[in-house]
Amino acid sequence: MRKNILVINPFGIGDVLFSTPLVSAIKKTYPECYIAYICNLKVKDILTTNPDINEVFVFERDEYRDLWKESKIAAIKKFLLFWAEIKKRKFDIVFDLSLGKEYAFFCWRAGIKDRRGFNYKGRGKFLNYKLPFDGFNDKPVAEYYLDLLTKDVIARSFSPVIARPKAEAISTVLATTSEDKTYIDNFLTQSGIKNSDILVGIAPGGGMSFGKKNQDRRRWGVKKFAELADKINAKIVLIWGPEEEKLVQEIASLMKQKPLIAPVTKIKEMAELCKRCKLVICSEGGPLHIANSQGVKTIAIFGPVDDKVYGPYPKTEKNIVITSDADCRPCYKKFKLPDCEHKKCLEDISVEEVFGVAKRSFA
């Protein structure tokens, strides 16, 4: 009998990509199962082309908040219609990665009997099975998600039991399309890039999950990125996402050579651009995980965030992480970022160090 499975993850690019090994593991063991996914609008593109996902539902909280201000009745109606659609699918099991209690509650109301997730701060009251959890602390985020595939978790829902796969056997999944390829082909052709050219991507942004106030805490300095780019003997393309165009323009203005500046790209288009690069150098964040999903060589500069938890997954010889020896790093723990006046963890990483690693990557 086919199982209908729902996965919920309302977070950003990295978190959603970290959940794709979980999806792959389920589908590999039960190729006939039907998998749906609830996500926010910003990450929808990651999931719509995933070959293991049959349906994507978008639940955008801001839309409901805005509608609530206009009409409480309309907001309630839209909300109830959304969960009525979920109920129609008759899901057998939900993997709730939200770390909250609200989704599990409405899954219970929608008649989903098996509800699996994490008991973060006692919020797992509506879960049938809840793993003890106080944060992503000592292993990759994807490993926490894969921990839900244990005998105790799914024994009542599946027969036979899903075997917990080895971490190194499952990669993150972000499938691009022919339209994405054409979009990037046109950009590169119009920019005069030839097949023989060596292209190096620099993605200085990311870090939006910290909010605008703290996003620079995760980013290496613009002057350093500009100096580094000038040292590299290759065509440089500056890769940027929403609200980051000024950031890359500032880097370009500080460079001696003229770089390419990527066009406006959606997530899959950015992935396709990264795929054309011999190397992508970036701050940690969404662009790193997008590039890694394409099997591209990456150099990631980590500051306050723990690379052992939020680093490229699965870690391979293609992925190089650079950190400083600052005693205070990593300071981002249990979803909290303490105040900092010096950014020593990033300031101590020199251009020469990153350039040396980049040169070896070309070998």
C-alpha cells in the first residue's frame, strides 16, 4: 500500500537543502510513496524540481499577516482552505522540522496519525514521536534530520523499517532545468565568456537568517573580497541574491580588474551559474549550499557559525572551509548570536590565506 508522506520545513535555503537527504532516503527505500513538502515562498524553487517530491505547498506567514490586517475573515478563510487541502491528501506520516508546536497541531487536526519531529523547548506536545533537542550543536544539520529515520521513529508507520543511510552516501539535491541553463548561457555569451575561460565565482552575501542588523556578522569584508578577486588569474563573476546588489557593486568598485556581475537570478539559476564556475568562494550561507549542491569546488569563510554543523554537506575534498583561531568562535549556538564588537573571527582571516587555498584549488 502506498504511503503518503509530508515534510515540513519553514526555514531558509540552507535548512531546506539540508532536508533533501531525508527526502532522498525515504524515496530510495519506498519508491512508490507520495511525498509532499510545506515550505515558504523563497525556497519553493529548490523543491519543485526535486525528483523525489510529488507536490509542494507554500505556506508564507507574511502573506497571512498582511491579509489579517486587511480582513481577518479572509485570512482565516485562506488559512482553513490551506489545511483543508492538506487533509484531502490523507497523509500517513509527517516529518515536522519546524521545531515548533503549531504545524504539528494542525497536522493532528488534519488527521495525520503519525507526527514525527523534535521536542525543542517542550514544543513537541502534538508529536507522536519526538527526539530530545536543544539545538544543532554537535553534528551537521542534515544528520539531525536523518536521525528521524530510526527504527523507533517509524516502526509503527512503515514495514519494513527504513534503514538509516550512511551520511556520506546522500547529497543535497537541487535540480536545475533547461530554462535555467539557457538563462545563464545567454548571460555568459553576452558577457563574452568562452568555453575555454576559467570562471571563478565570488558570493560575498548570505546570512539573511540573522536579520539585517546582524547579517554582516557572517560576511567577510568587502575590501578583502575585492583584493582577493584581483589576485586570482581568472574571470571573476560576482554572485548575489536578494538585497545584495549594492554589496557586489561595492566590491566591483574597489577592484582593479573589471568583474562580471551576475544578473538577477532565482535559486536554480544561481545554481546553474555556480555550476559553470571552476571554484566558488563565499561567506557561509545559502550561496555556499547552492554551489555545493551542484558538486562545485567551494571555499567557504566561516566566522561565528560552526562549520561542523552548518558547513557544506556532505563534506568532501571539494569543500574547503577557512576559519580563524579566535578563541570565541563559534559563538552562534542554540540559535543565539551574542553581541560582538570586534568580529575577530572574520577579521583574522587574511586575503593571503584565502588566496593560497584558492591557488591550490586550481592545481
